[in-house]
Amino acid sequence: MRKIFGSVWFRIAALVLSVLLQLGVYVCLFLFFSEYGVWFTVICFLLSLIAIGHVLLKNIIAEYKLAWVVPILLFPIFGGVLYLFFGHSVLNKRERRRLSVLLNRREDAPKDPSVMEDLRNRNPVAAQQAQYLEQLSHARLTDRTQVTYYPVGEAMLKSLLDDLRRAKRFIFMEYFILSDGEMWRSILSVLEEKARSGVDVRIMYDDLGSLFVLPSDFAATMAEKGIKTCPFNRFRHIFNSRFNNRDHRKICVVDGNVGYTGGINIADEYINLKSPYGHWKDTAVRLYGRGVAELTSMFLAAWDYFGNTNSTLADYLPTETSSASGFVLPFSSMPASHETCGKGAYLNMINKARDYVYITTPYLVIDGSMITALTSAAKSGIDVRIITPGIPDKKIVYFLTRSYYKTLLDAGVRIFEYTPGFIHAKNSVSDDSTAMVGTVNLDYRSLYLHFECAVWMHGTDCVADIKRDFLETQEKCREITFDQISKIFVGRRASLAFLRLFAPLL
């Protein structure tokens, strides 16, 4: 994230500032109010113990608990305050219940149990993965959906513009970053024309993700053009308990029959009109057919939740199907206490791989369960390969990513860094049969804090395209060796090991 309020640097600055303030308070107390200093320290320590107790009782991963316990103990005055403002990272029961109801509006789209039965007859292992995703994400396995894979943003944009020009009923767009530039202007010209002709055009964008790249009068300007807008989780101040829960999804639905998702935002760097970090490698998929209903449902759930509206899913279901083979399951992942759909999807694919699993991710900041899954698969003879960026967009996260290399390499995982630039794609492919493309990064924020989405697929024609793109991209990478990692200065390794304690908070 390039926004200063959400950046890693801001979080580190806040931590440093809290330390300095705490030292200042202590100095003032013992210089001017020495008779109260001891009691003040005792009270702060007791309050810190209460905060720690609250952390330990929460149903969250152990790494996230440790990441809060350490600063609370180190900074008893301000540690508890920081936790009060920033520690509530998951949705509460009421929020999860309401979103679940919105996502599970299926009375208008009854489930077809024959689809799961068909997959179970063809591949029981894949059916287990699909059933898991269905139960956790309120999504549904579908067939009769054509999937097209785009290995770069430029190719996706051309296809997207063609589909937008064919819109007859509605266009739904939801993006983390919506930035003014050539990419956005080419899309906007089509949206304006469609809105004038009576097409229902709606745009949802993350209010923080687009904070400094959209004008303040964006909503009013769009309204004048007949385009409806809704900011996701409006940003008010950094002390909002929902500050960390951002909409990282990328969704576009046209007439309910065509849907797009993947890593590509609406900004010029995603189609290489700008090159802040070398060549920007990103990917997306286009769905045509029954599976688009799941993307539509995701969009409407967020639109109704943050816009206080009540849409009827039946009005936006697909009217066309495809004869394409294979199965697709688009799913959404929400901030949850312990088990999120994005993390579960990765773990399922890794744990059930029989020959290989290839993963592309811009960030690799992972917890113990993910490390165990990757290393266990590699030690079992599975060909595990991971591609990460060669040129980082966030240097601290890049260094954190590299801090995991030694453990993975020790187990036999092969790691490659994309030398032409920054790779933003979030892909995984396994055993020539199963793949996933979406918005889910392999880091704490994406797996636990953000709203994300992806398309899990089995037996579709584009699985071969995703594998081919991985291997072609690998040819443009440098493979990381154990010797290279071993030569890293001992002091840097120690500092990175300490920084990893706070990785869930960055």
C-alpha cells in the first residue's frame, strides 16, 4: 500500500513515537512527581496485564497474540492504548452475521447438488477442497463457466473494455485502488456512455486505498455522469477500530454473464504505463457463465452493507451459460478470528498436492501453519516453487520475505525472484488440474485483515495456461540458493528475526 497512513513505515513510526512518549512521561514523573511515579507505574503495569489477558483469550493465531504481547509489556503506558485502537482486527459476531446473511442470499439461486457430485465422481480430493471452500465462504461450486487467463494487465484491459462496451443491463466494479490516469480514463469514457444509455453503473472503491489518487469530489462528479459510487469502509482517522480492514478485492461484473478478478487494480502501473518498480507483472481471469453469479453476490453484499441498501440477487443472475468443461468456485475471504477462506484455500492446495504446487506472490510473510505446510510438502517429495518480486515496492516487507527463505530452502522449496521488476500476481497451480487466481497475498494482512476474493478452479482449460505462465515467468527469474542466503550478514538476520515478531502488525 502506498498510502502513508497504511504503510509499514507509518506503523514503525507510531511504535517509535510511543517509545519516546513513554520515556518522556517517565522522566517527567520521576523529576517532578516522584512520589506518584511508583504508583503510576504499578497501575500501568496492571492495565497492561489486563490488555494481555484480553489478547490471550481472543481466538486468533498465536503469532498475532505474541506480536501484541511484546509491545504491551515493553511499553506499559502506551502499549495498551495502541492495542485499544489497533488491536481489534477481526469482525465481531454481529458484523460477521450480517455479512454472512448478505453473502448467503441463495433463495433466488438454488444450489445444484449434482455439480458437487459430478466433481466427487471425477476427483474426490478436489471435491474435498471445493466442499471446504463452500462451507467457509458461503460460495457455491459451479460448472458451465468458461475461464480465460490473462498473464499481464495490458491484455486484461483490452478484453475488459470490449465487455464493458457490450453491456446492456448493469456494470459493477469494485477495486482497492482506483487512480486517475490513462487506464481509468479509458474505462470511464465507456462507463459514461453506458450510464447515458440507461445501464446501471456502480463503482465501489476502498476509501483508504484510493485516498490520495482520487479527487475529493469524485462521488459528486460520478453522480453528475449518472454513475453510482460507494466507498468501502470510509476512512475517518487512523484510530478507527476498522482501520485495518480494507477492501483488497478486484471485481468487475457485466450483465451478470461476464466477471473479472485477479490482482489488477485500476491504475497505470498495472498496465505498465508507469514503471515505479520495473516491469509490473500481474494477472487476472475472466469468467463467462454460471460462475459469475458468485462474483455478483460478493459485490452486492458489500454494496448493501456499506451503502445500506437491499438488493435482490435474482435481478442480477446470469442469463447465459457456457459449454466449457471444468469447475469453478469464486469465493470471498473476510477478516475472521482464526480461520479465513484465503488461508484455507492455500493450505488445502498445498496439503493435497501430489506432484507439484507452484505459487506466485508479491509478499511472503507467513505464519507457522503455512511454513509447516510448505516445508512438509517439499520434504514429502512435492515440487514446491515460489516466485516473489526481484524489485520490491515495500523494502521492509521485501526483507521480511527474504527472512523466510532459509527455512523454506532447507526443506527443499525452490524460490525464484522476478528480476525484470515487481510481480503482483497472486496465483497457485497444482498437479495440472487445480489452480487459483485472485487477490490473496501470502501475508498476514491479506490472510487475516483484508476482504479478499479469488477463483478456485479444477479441470478448466486455463489451468494449463496458468502453469505455462509460471514456467515462462520462472525463466525471467533468479533462483535463490542456500549459499546466497547464508552469506547475509549475521546482524541483519538477527534484526529480521526480531522484526518478524511484529510481522502480523505491519
